Amino acid sequence: MTSERKPRILAPAAPVKDPVSRPSTRKCSGTAPCDSCVKHDLDCNIDEATDSRRKIHLKRKIDSLEGDRYLFVQVLEILRNGGVTRVHSLLQLIRSNPSLEELQLFVEDKLKDISALDSTIDEVRLSDDFVVKIPRRVLNIKRLADQPVFRVPAIPWTRITDDDHFVSHLVSLYFTWRYPCFPCLDQEIFIRDMKKAKLNTQFCSPFLVNAILADACAYSDFAEAYEVPSDPSTRGLHFYNEAKRCFEQEDGHSTLATVQGLAVLSTCATAFAYQKPPLIEKPSRPCPPSAYHNDGPLWHPYPHDGDSLQGHYMCYFNGLSELTAIVDDWCTLLFDGLTSPTPDEVQDMENKVRGRLAVWEKTLKPCLRIETGHYRFHLTLNCSMYYHDICITITELAKTAEHGTEDQHLGPEELSLSAARQIAGLVEIHRSTWGIDLFPASHIHWIAVSMFTLLGKLDVPANQEAFVNLCVAAKVASRRWPLARGTLRTVQVTAKKLGVRLPPETDPLFIDFERKIWGPRGRNGLSSLYPNFAVLTGTLRNEAVEMDKFLEKEDDLEALDLAEDDEMVL
């Protein structure tokens, strides 16, 4: 009868001996030279790489891995924060197949240079005679894959940076998201003259370029878009200050580029004027005609991938001008500062304005109609949002002007709510088409008016869904524009004062907003009357409606309540 033999248990491996002492029975102590070789007066050559003793072997491997990891972190540091020249040198060295020791020496040397440069930049202050160019601090996959629509030079147009790619990135963003909504210059002629890189060109100037770059920084996520990388409120501030300096240097010598630069800069510097008479009189001449099928510039959804579309910028400009003329008559009646209109005059003007809006909608060009999907791009959405915003504003301000009468109907209120839901639907179209991270700054106004309109009727499911969609868009915009930040905070505070329970879907949104976006400096940059209809027409009529004053008061009260709670605990 046979039985299975048990596997033999091997003894632990003996310490590695040097080649001389291995043939004998003498034990090697594991040091160089080993005691046995010293005792017998022999040469000792220990191969440490084959030393299989557990502790020494593991320690050696750990030390090697830690050294490799440290080198890897240093390489990443140069790729993240090093300039293009340093990164290029590093890649060239890596491709030459150097030893790890050579790579380590190169990396340590370059990191010392970066540290010294950062220390120098921190100590130097900007002046009119000297400008420290912003360092090229980001080189990630997104930036490497970035392909601007327009390739233009940085020099000689700005002193803030010499990075052609970054300037091209900003110019492309401007002509994608801002320029179509406010076409105050000729895109093709401007790009042509900017590419010449000559200061004596007729349609491009440092003042105009820096104004455009300042406006475009709001749409960029590159670190260079901030004057202070850790402070989101400084987006575009360096280019804005440079534009003002360039304007002062022109010393009253105005050109067409000067006028265009002032128009662009005004969109950065001024908040939305509310309850004020129009600052510019209506033009005495009609808008220039626009052909439906034109050969104008194409619109590219930069930085997203997608097909280019016919711009139809003049169609949009004419449609916008017609709407603005209607609003001008309305604002002149209510806010001319001379006399207060009677309720009958307000109602009569409201009927006339609604009639003109109906005619405008019926005669709208096909390229600006939402149902014409082939031409659907953000100008189409922007034009429709403006139309619905006017409908809301007319209704709510008419109610404000007629607050002394009892003639309040449900019809106008439902019109406002319907228009607010329409705006939310247009925002959703933008989100599904291009994402919600980038949209024109003018959308903030339409979103804000819609949120305040829906605030008092959140018990209706359709209103609640629209409100949530608008909150998401406002939260995203709050990282780019102070006005969006103030709007979201005002909605939050107004809901609390009115006792309105916000949808539970917005709870995480507002918690994150308070922690990461709104803070002690959250009111910076806010100074405007804004259409908070919940305050103007509701129980809070006598409250301050200027956004900065309203939020300052509420934040002070909140801080006082917290202080009282702390005293009670003590």
C-alpha cells in the first residue's frame, strides 16, 4: 500500500556569501568585507543585489521606490508650473534616454530656478513703468488639446503676457460667447489688423485688445485669467487695469478703436442699470438692413467641438435693437424722473408695448426662431430670453406702478410665470447643447429675473423644476461673475425672509455655495438696483432693493444672530 509523500519543507535561504568563501563551509557575515574573509586574509566581494535576507532586501527596495516616487513628483511639478521652455527641455532630456541620476540632477536644478522666480515675482509690485508678465503656470491635458479659433500675437498689444496661445485663447472665447451678443466691431477686420502686430494699424489698438482680453477672462479657466490665482474675484483685473492705462496714454486722441474699446470696457465696468432712465437716446436713423442669407463670419462653439454655423450677427443685432427701442419707450414713461405716471397711463403703455412685442415676434427672422433647429445657437437663445425677460419686467413693474389700485388679475401673473419657465427651458437647451459651464454674461440677467419671479410660486411642480434648473446655472455663473454670485445670495436671503421653502434639490447647491463661493468678500463688486420683484411687490416693499445694501444688511444681521447665540452658550 502506497501513501502520498508529504512535500518537503525547504529550509530558509542562507545568507549570500562572497564568491571566495562560498565553496567553503565558512559563514559570511553579510558585511563588506565579511569577518570570515578578514580572518582568513581573503578578498571579499559581496553582491548586494542578490542579498535575499528579508529586512535588508525590503529596506533597499523601499528606499529605491521612494527615490523614484520623489523624482516622479518633481517631474510633475515642472510639468505643472514650469514655463514652456523648461517643459520642452525636460521632454527632450527624457527622450534622450538619460539615467535616473542625470534626470534627478536636471529636475532639481530647474525646480530651484522656478522657486527663485516665484520669490522674485512676489516681491515686485506693478507700476506704470514696469509690468511683470504673468507666468505660464498651467500645462494640463485640456490646455495641450486646446485649439483656438483665431491665432493672434500677444506682442505688441499687451504688456501683461507674451503668451500667444493664451491671448489667442481669450480672443477666441470673446468672439464665441461675448461678441455675438454685443457686436460693436468688425470681427474680420479686427483679427486682420491684430495679426499684423503693428501699432499703427487703423482698426486695432492696445486699448481695444486689453479691453477684449479683460472681458474674455470671465469665460476662461486658465490660471493666467486671474490677476491673483487664488482669488476668483480678480478675473481679468490685470487686463482691465492695463486697458485703463492704455486709454489714459491716448490723451484724448480718439480713434474708431478707442470708441470700440470704450464700448467693450463698459460691459466689464458697469452693472445692470435698473429703475433708471435710458442713458443713450434712440438713434435717429434705422438699423442697417441685414440679408437672411449672408456671407458673414461663422460661429464656432469654442472650446467645444462641433460644427460651425452661420453667424447671422446683423440679424441678431437688428432684432435686439428693435426690442431695445420698445423697452426705451417703457422706461422713459416710468423712470424719466419728472412725473409719476397714473395707473391708466401705465396700463395704456403696457397694452401698447405688448402689441409691439407681438409684432416683433411674428416678424422675427427665421435664423432667430427657436423652432428652426438648423440655426439654433446661443444668439437664438439669447434673443428669446431677452424677449421673455421684457414680458416679465413689463408685467411686474406695471403691478408695482399700480400697487395702489385693487385691479390685480391672475392673467398677468401667469404670463410672468410662463415667461420665466420659458427662460428656464432655453437655459436647459443651452446645457444639453454646449454644457452649462459657459454661456454669455447677459444670460445672468434673464436667469435672475426668472428666479425672483418663480420664488413665490414654488408650490407648483413646473415652477419648482424650472427654479432648480435656473439655480444650477446661477451657481455655475457665480464662479465667473460677481453679479451671479450676488443674485444667488439674494435669492437665498429673500426666500428666508419671505418664509419660502426652497426645493430640497437646491439644499446641497446652496450649502456648497456658502462654503466655497460666498464669503466675507462675497459682496465685492456689487452695487446696483436689481429686479428682485419679490421685494418690490411683496411684503418687503420697504426693504432696500440695492443688491449690495440688501445683502450687507442681511449678512450683518446674520453675524449679529450668531454672536448672540455664542453669548447664550457662554
